[in-house]
Amino acid sequence: MRLKRLLLIDAVKWADVYEPGHRLRDVDGWFGRALGEDPTLSLQTCSIEADLEAALNQEIDGVIISGSPRDAWSDDPAGLNLLHSLKICETRQVPVLGVCYGHQILARFLGGKVDRHPQGLQLYTGTIHLRSEAMECPLFEGLGPSFPAISGHADSVHSLPDGCQWLAESKDTPIQAFHYENLFFGVQFHPEFTGEIIQYLWSHRLETWRSMVPFDLGERIDNLKDAPGTQRILTQFARTVVT
């Protein structure tokens, strides 16, 4: 059986307070654990700031773009580097799954509108509702019409361009998932996250953000629940969409 080569584009920008070498400062590990053991898959990781064109030249079969504290609507050099790599993926017909920031940058690349979330920070385990258009999308096979998922974002996709199919929504973030020509797929929520990862990421942001949100941020972080069913989206992408 041929080995499928997946490229994970690590878009995370770590602040100095996150100690290098900590077991949870490991974007590759987050996605690797969510994908599970599969001898038919090879996952390699490349930083968003690295030579993504060279990484894509390594006979890559599929791409996953991680979340990030970066703004997908910004023209920072790393984001522009990623937008260039998406043009390569489109030309070569390499399927891409974008998560959170990755979802937003895909929408921007295709001509959609990305901006600050009108209600500010969204951080919780909430219910995602699939639209009828999602019923034939392989990513959501086996999840049912609604399911819990971990959300953690302050930006969102405000509108999709022509040609995209709107697949999922939630109470506070209407565009939770979309796809474009069965080539580009985006999910606003985090199928790779666990409650432990959220606690690690937000433990160092708590004091900065506490006064900026209309809820008890510490309590929200402590009570956030895992949503292991959404890991299936990653495995479905790797095993069904990527060929």
C-alpha cells in the first residue's frame, strides 16, 4: 500500500513564556495524536515562516494548516507566504484542510471576508450543526447532524465567495465549516484540541485577556470539556479525501 505524505503547516507563533521542550508545546503532536496510528500515513511538519514551496515539492499528497494567534486578514510576511503556497496547492490539486486560522486563510485566499469576531473571543465547547450541504462531505461522515467541538478564536469568516459550500454553523459563529470543489476544506473549531491543551495555551494569556471578555475566563478554561469525536474529521481527511 502506498504511503500518503501529509504536510502539517505549523502556523503557531509562540510567545517567550511558553517553555521550549514542554510536552504540550507540540503542534505536530496535537495533530499526530488526533490522527492516530496509521502505517499508511506519513506526517511531516513545516513552519509557516519556512520555505513552504520547497516543502510542497516533496511529493506531498495533502496539507493541514494549523490554528494560530496570527490574524488571517493581516498582510504579515508569514501569512503572505502561506497564501503563495495555497496557489501552488490549487495548481497541483493538492487537498488542504484548514483549522481555525487555517480555515480563515483559506477563505481569504478564495476571496471571502475575514475579520474580528463581532462578539469577541469565543472559547468553549459548543454544538456544531451540520447543514444539508454537509451530508455528502466525507469529513463529517459518522458525526451526526450535530456534535460538540472545541472553539477558540477571536476572528472569523464573515462571508464566503462564490463556489464555496457552507457546511456547518453554530449559535455564535455562523460559518463553522466550508469546502471548495472538494479541494479546500475549512473548519473554524479545533478537532486537534483537548481540554488539557486549552488549559496550557491559555494559562499564560489569562491575565492579559481577563478584563477583555464578558465572562469568567478562568472558570471557562477550567470547565472546558474534551470533544474527541471531532478527531474523526482529521482522520477522514487523511484517509478519504487525500488519495
